[in-house]
Amino acid sequence: MATVLRNSLSLLAFAACICFAQTGGRGLLPAPPPSAYQESGSHPEKPFVPISGEHAFSRSVFQEPSGPANTRIEVVDLVIAPRQSLQMPAGAGPVVIDLRSGTGTVSAGTRLSGLSLQSPVSVAAGFPFAIKNPGLLPLMVRLYKVEGK
């Protein structure tokens, strides 16, 4: 059994060397035809925009200036670059932070909460907070802001 395995691995290594020798082991793929570069012509209705001075992007998903019981409701998506954090100012109302993808933490005052797909994190009105992305991939969260008028 061990001999058969050894022979199989040797044959595989030999075949790989032959393929490598034939191509020189380097080179680029041929360029695609010019017709492959056609744009769709459509653009996102609500694109992400950079947040000035930060390694993050935001887009407003929903705004209702006159919500129920005299409230203002806003839903915002944020993307935070790997190994970066975003400082958010204190809101006039509570904020719920819902993880969309990635890994991250939220700190508000002395409270530190890990983000998970199963449980959103809330921040009380009047508290500034920071969202930190310790991961190697971008962090995407959705903020639900409710403000009383």
C-alpha cells in the first residue's frame, strides 16, 4: 500500500514538472477581447461614499423624517476598513448596530460589546461610540437610528 502511494505521488510530481517545463512556469493569460469590457450602464441607486478623514464608507439606506410618535428614523450602512476604527458622535436617540459581515466590537463609555450576527448591539442616546474592526476583512454594519423630535 505504501509503495503504491509513493509511486502515485512520484508520478504526480513528474507530471507537474513536465507541465512546468513546457510553459516555463510563468506568463500571463491572453488579454480578453475588447467586447469583454462593456459597462452595464447602471449605477447603484445609493452608493457608498467615503467618510472624511476615516478609513470607512457610508450610505443612507432609509430616512423617514416624520416617523411614528413624532420620531425621525434613519438606517445607515457602514463599511470599515480592516484594522481600523470609526468614532461616531453621540446621537439624539438610541442606535442599534447590526452586524452584516466581518468581525468587530463596539465601545460606548466603559461598555465593550462584540458584534455577532445573532445579537445586535444597542447604544443609548447621548453616548458617543466607536466601532472597531480588528479583522483582516472589511467590517459591514447597519445602524438603525431613532431620534425624538
